[in-house]
Amino acid sequence: MSDGREGKRPRLFRMPTSRGRLRGDIDRELHFHIEGRIEELIASGLTREQAEREVAQRFGDMAAVRDQLEEIDTRTHRRHELGEWRGALARDFGQALRGILLRPAFAAVVVLTLGLGIGATTAIYALLDAVVLRPLPYPNAARLVYIEHPVPGVETNAKWRMSQAGYFFFRKNSKALEDIALYNKSEASLVTSDEAERVRAAAVSGNFFEVVGARPLLGRSFTDADNLPNAPQVAMLGYSFWRQRFNGDPRVVGTRVSLGSVPVTIVGVAPEKLDLPDYQAQVWIPLELDPNAPAVNSHYLDAIGRLRPGVMVAAAQADAARLTSRLPEEFPGAYTPGFMRESRFGVLVSPLRDRVIGAMSHTLWILLGAVAIVMLIAFANVANLFLVRAEARRRETDIRLALGADRLHLAGHYIAESMLLSLIGGVLAVGLAYGAIRFLLVLNPSSVPRLPEVSLGWQAGVVALVLSLGAGTVLGLLPLTRLALGGDRVSTLREGGRTQTASRGQLSARSALVVAQMALAVMLLAAAGLMVRSFQRLRSVQPGFDASGVLTFEVSLPYSRYAPNVRGPAAYLPVFRFHRDLEQQLAALPGVTSVGMTQALAMKDGDGCALVFVKGRDYTRETAPCVGTVIAGPGYFSTLGIAVRGRVPTWADVDDQTGAVVVSKALAQRMWPGEDPIGKELRPNGTGAPWYHVVGVTGDVLTRSLDQPPSEIVYYPMVPIQGAPLWSPPTHMTVAIRTRAPDPLSLAPAARRLVKALDREVPVANVQTMETIVEQSTARTTFAMLLLAVAGGMALVLSAVGIYGVISYTVAQRRPEIGVRMALGAQAAQVGRMVVAQSLRVATAGIAIGLLGAFATTRVLQSLLFGVSPTDPVTLGGVTVLLVMLGALAAYAPARRATKVDPVEVLRRE
Amino acid sequence: MAEDLDLLRGTLDLLILKTLSWGPMHGLAVLRWIEQVTEQRLQITEGALYPALHRMEQKGWLGADWGYSNRNREAKFYKLTAAGRRQLTAELSKWSRYTEAVNLLIAAEGAR
């Protein structure tokens, strides 16, 4: 290309900036050639005209040659430019690298601070991306909606699922939905030759796969016919379960296994990554759905609808509302006008994804905001460092400029350095984010939906890259603000850099950064503080039971053997005997003080809702209140430590069907305000004898979660009273064991052995302590609190570093002034106070702005708070005190240094 | 006028490189040199020469510099770069291997 010698580059490449230039060069070259030829020919005796004709003829198509040359030269030029640009880049980065290696401490602080800030943001973004932003893993995800029935008349936020009758009615008549599929999360025991294993089962309608847009990997999926009662028993295997349990053997299709004591044929294998929304199914089974069954007001089915193409959710909502209002005329027996009115039975159609993510979306956005604030604070620190650096290099820059350095080139030099540091910080950030995500997956917070889908995807990588590039650009441009402004370089040079007082502009820019930092820290710490207070409040709530020292697990009795097809009390005998035997044998284990069982464990299962009729009140089916209805064994109250006034039913009560029930205090107060509930009579579902009679009243019990009011519950016995067999035998129960052992889980193996000895086909599932269950009910608060506390802590440390840095720097800058002051008689204490006062001024300004910001923004936390107002004065006051102390502390060391200034030495140096 | 020899494909590069190995020249000089040395037997058109020069410049075999001809006119001078020199060596050896092979074939035909 060129001979490479600097200064004598070929002219073609030094100047050509445009196509016109290239064309001009070509023209000149060809012109020279043609002229030379013509002269040659004239010399040999031709006339000029003849010579011109001869040359043109020889040359051929001149325009074509010219175009060809231009094309070649353009390409040459482009390649050359790229080469130059690459060279400059390599030079700048090489210099930057050397600069970094010369100042490793500076580089390390910058990289670490940026890495921490960007890493935290990247991690939370990855979480938000996987949980909230990414569509659900269904091909038709965008068109899937969830359908449910809000019943504000029953309970403020209660929503019921779909009923079987409603399903058939909606599916047939909906204009906005193409189709509706149903599902239920359930569990079943898969029995093989050696052991009974409890598996997570997805019970679905025959069209589920088609509605979500999935095809079976092997075999077939279900059809509507599989849902009919008395259809042959079939099942599909979930992908991972098939791989693990059956080694991915395709021959498993067509074989038979025992599922819930019933032989079923495996007809297919589900595709990879197909699950129910937020539920990893191991086995898929058809729901039993009977289109000819009489309509029953029983809402137990999750419903997914698929919108017709182009139909909006709002249109589907209107359509569903129209159908819902027709329910009373279609099914007069199940949906009476009174019921519709009292329960305020409605319908809600929402995007399926919103439904799956629920409130976590809000929490994650708040957390992203929090880590973004941490990142800004971290960035402010780094910006401050760069400003100090720029100040120190002011002379170097000025000399370079005075010697004629190109401003653009200088800018490239600075940006290369900051870019390199930021990119290294970005790499560190990705590493930190990866670690944070792994840690989170290990913690496995139950409050985060779709957790198995969380990973550090390329989207998070892009976020980290963009943030580092942005940081690099801004940091590189910071020292250039001076260049752009021009400034009088000569005067700086003339000063000889002796009185290196930072320009007023620089110092105020640095103070402004620290004020902003403090303000952001105040907001973040206020948020963290509010969460901590909420958490404390939640933890100090008396749930009405004692969760410590209690082990719980579930047992499921095979329906076919334990719920025989007979009527009357005999139908309950097998279940009754099993549970009584189990309770007695568990109670005999060493260390066990009490054993109880229930169909709906507090804090874990919903209490359900059934109408209750009270003797002496003229409730009708329309006016009777709907209250929590829980079947509980005799030992339940003492095991959970629920205080009961009166007496607790015994096994004899159950056996003799005396109809003794316990009610919760909240229910008693509503039904019989000011009266003693003991001895009152009530019954579910229907008026007139036989009545159950209340023998005991519990204290206030919280069964939904710690931030909900006490529950209204009737605790019914396992066997209904004679003449009113209203519920099926309770084959699925949760057993609770109170033990003196320090770790309740240590009882689990013995409990498993006992259950297996009683019936080897009965699986034990969901073994966990009651404390874990209670913790899960506050999991969202705990999760938000922990992450906000971590963010707040980081903000605190980073701001401390920031304010310390600025005060420390000012003291160093003001050494001459301090020296003069001391020479004029100022006391060390006065000087110290001056420094601390300066720090406090900065801190106070930051705190004031931060408090205003906190007042304006903490409202977004409202839904996460419990028992604390978003502007809780204790929290805000605490944060203020904390940061004032921080301001004073950060000034301590610089103040001490200021008092040690030796006036003589300083004055001599001046 | 001597009989024109059709220029063998690919030999133009070799001719230009060899010509420029004597020193920097502008396009017209290259053309004249080839014509003179080959006693007008090889006729190269401008339509072939200039694209070849520019292409070789792009490949980095030739460097180009604006200078003045002995009649004091502005002209673009080409010269060999180090890469061009290497290329010339390679082309020469390729050419001699090629002509050897062709000569062998011709000699063999004569012996029949």
C-alpha cells in the first residue's frame, strides 16, 4: 500500500475524503497518459486530430475503464480507512492499558465499583426478564387468557375458578374465545413393584395441548373422549420424568402403570418444557368431565382460553361477562339470583402470563429500581474518581493541547481508557450476576414464580454491555467538558501548577455528585427500612397457633379401596380407621407429644367456602353466609397449639357421630355477637335437623397469611353426623406432629416407616415443618426485604466512600489555606470542626432531597408493606440519623488530617 | 508492424511487476517500456493496463505517489512494495515452471 514512512504518505490517501476526489485523481492520471500518447504520435508526424483519434481508438471504452478504476479505488480507500481506524483504536487501547497497569489501585477501585453496580442490575434484570418479560413457554402464549370468577361478596379478594357446567357453557357459546382448556394441579401415587412414589400430576381437558399449541413428543395427547366418565384410564408422561424415571425409553408408550391404585395405559410423552403454568408436571392425566352431569356450583377448575385472532382481552372480558349473566337462567338450580347477588359473582379474563406472575411483577420492578439506584450511586463514586484524575492530569492535557494535540485525538485517548475500565467492569458484572442468579436458584425462594426458567440469558448480557458502554462513554467525556469549554490554558500553565486549587466548577460538580448520591441512598434506605419494619410487624403477628416444633406431611389413601361405593356411615369407616390408627401409632413415637390431622392445614391449604346455616336464623340458600369449612381430626388443635375454650371433639365423638364441632372466634362473633357460641347449633348446606352443635371456640386464628384478618371457620369432624353425608370420605389429609425434638424433620423417617407399615400403597408427600409453611406465607415480603436490605447496605457503603472521598480531597486541596489559617492562630479544633461542618452540609443537602424523594416514591411499596405507612416517621427519622452520623464519620479521618497540617511547612512550599 | 501476440491470461501482472522492478514509473512509461523491450510484439491496451495497476495497488503490491514527469507534468508513479517484490518472485518461478512444462511437451511431440 504505502511505503509506511510517516509524513510522506501517498497523496491519494492523505486527502481523499470523497468520491469526487478519487474521480479527480483517476481523471488526472488518464489525462496525463492520453496527452503523453498524443504528443508521441504528433512527434511521429500525425496531425493533432489524427493523433487524438488514434489514441481514443486504442483506448477503447474510456468511460467503462474509468468506472472500473473508480470502483477499485473506492474499495482500496475504504479498506485503507478501516486499517487506519483499527490502528488508531489499537494505539488508544494500548495506551489505555498501559495507563491502567501504571495505576492498578485506581483501576481496581473503578472496575470493582462498576462491576458491583452493573452486576446487581444485570442479575435483577435477568430475573425480571425470565419471570416477567419473557412470554410463557407456549407457542400460543400471546393469545392465552385465564378465566376466573371474582366473588367479592364472599371475601374481598376471593376469586373462584371455573365450574364444570360453566366450562361446557362457555366453551359452546363464547364468541371471543376459540377454545377453552381446563387443568388442575394434582398429585397421584405411581406404584411400581418396589415403591409407591408420589408424582405431580397435571389433570387436563382433552384439548389442553391443542389450546396451548403443543404436540406430543411421542404417541398421542388426549381427546375430549378421554375426559368422559368410564373412559379407559390413560396417562402421558412429562418429558423430564420420562427421561429420568424411564430412561427416555420410547417403548414405554402403550405399557401400563398403576396410578392411584388404578391401572392406566401410557399413551404418549409430552414435549420438553411443556408444563402447567408454574407447575412442573411429571404425569399428565385427563380430567373427568361429564357434559351430561347436572350443574353444580362447584368451582375447582383452572381455565385457559385462547383468544380468536385479533380479539383483545377486553372484548373477551365483555363476552365472558355476557355469558356469566346468563348462568342463572341456564342453570337455575346451581346459580340462583340470590347467590349471584350475595356473592357478587362476576368473571375476570386476564392474560395468562399476568395471572401466573401475579404480584411478583410489581416486586421485581421495584427491585430493579432499587439496584438501578445502587448502580447510580456506584457510578457517582467512579465519576468522582475520574474528576479527581482529570484535575490531576490538567497540566498534562494543557501541555498536549498547547503542543498542538488534536482535541478529537485526545478525546479518543480518554474514552479508550474509560471504555476499557468499564468493559472490564462489565465482564466482572456478568460474573457477579451469574453468581447471584446461581445463589438465588439455590435459595429457591417460593415467592418467585417460573424460577426454573431463570437463567442469565443474552438479554441480561446485552444489558450489562450497554450499561458498561454507557458508563465508559460518560466517564471518558467527563474530563473533556473542560476541553470543550476551552478555558484559558495559558493561565494554568503560567500558574505552574503550584497553587493547585481545584476550580470552583469542578468542586461544586463533585459536591453535587455526592449530594445526589446521598439523596438516592436515603430513598433506598427508606425503602429497605420500611420493608424491615413490615417484616418485623408480620413476624410479631400472633397467628393463633404455635408453629415451632411441628412436622407436617400429607398422606393420600387410594380412593378405590378407602372410599367404597356404599352409602351411610359405613363409607367413612376405612378412612376413619386408618387415620385413627395412624394418629395413635405416631403418638407412640418417642419425643412426640401430640398428633393431629386435617384436610386443610392452616397457612397451606385454603379453607374453602361452604354455606353455613344456623339454628334459629332463617337463612336461605341465597342468604346463608359462606365460611371456611375444614375437616379436622381430634388432635389437630392441641398439635398446632390452637387454644380452644370449651372442649375438643374426641375420636369417640367422631365414632359415635355426635356432631360436635369447633368454631373460630371470628365466626362466633359474626354468628352470635355477644352470646356464648358453645351449645349453639349449625349445619352446612341445608336447614333443619340434624344439627351439629358447637362444643368449643378457638381463639383468633390466621389461616390464609399473616397479613390477613382472622378466619371464620367451622371445624367439622371426619365423619359427618348421621343423616347428613355431605362430603366424600377425606382420603387426602395433612398430618401434623408436635415433637420435643429440636429438629422436627428428624421424625420424618420414622413417620414414613409407620405409614408404609400400615399400607405400603399409601405415599407420604410434602414433608415440611410448620415453621417453613408459615415462612412461605410471608415469602414475598421476606424476599423483597432481603434484596432491598442488600441494596440499601450497598448504597450506604458506597455513599460513605463517596462523601469520604470528597471531604478527603477538599482537605488535601485546602492545605495551603488551612496552613495560613493556623499560622494566623486558628486552633486545631476549629479546623477540625470546619471540615466536619463541610461534610455535614453536603450530607444534609443530600438527606433533605432524599427525604423529599422518599415521600414521593415509597408509595410504590404500599402493597408490600404491612402495618407501616409508606412515610413512617420512625423509619425516615432513623434513616436521617444514620446518614447524618455517616456524614460526621466520613469527615473524621480528613478532619484529623487537617488538624495535623504544619503551617510552617505549607507556607515554605508556597 | 510485428505480429501481435495474444497476451496469455495472468501474465500481465508479471509483466508489470517485472517492469516496475527497475524503478518507479507512471502508467504510460510502463506501457512504453513493455512495448520497447518486447520490440512491439506485446501490445497491451490501456483498458487492461490501468485496471491491473489499480488492482495491484489495492492488493498492496504497488505503492502509488504523485510526482512530476521529466516534462514537468503531474503524473501518478507506481513502484513495487515489499509485498510486490515477493509477488514478483513467486510469479517468476511460476512462469518458468509453466514454460518448462510446455517446452517438455513440445519436445516430446517432436520425438515421435
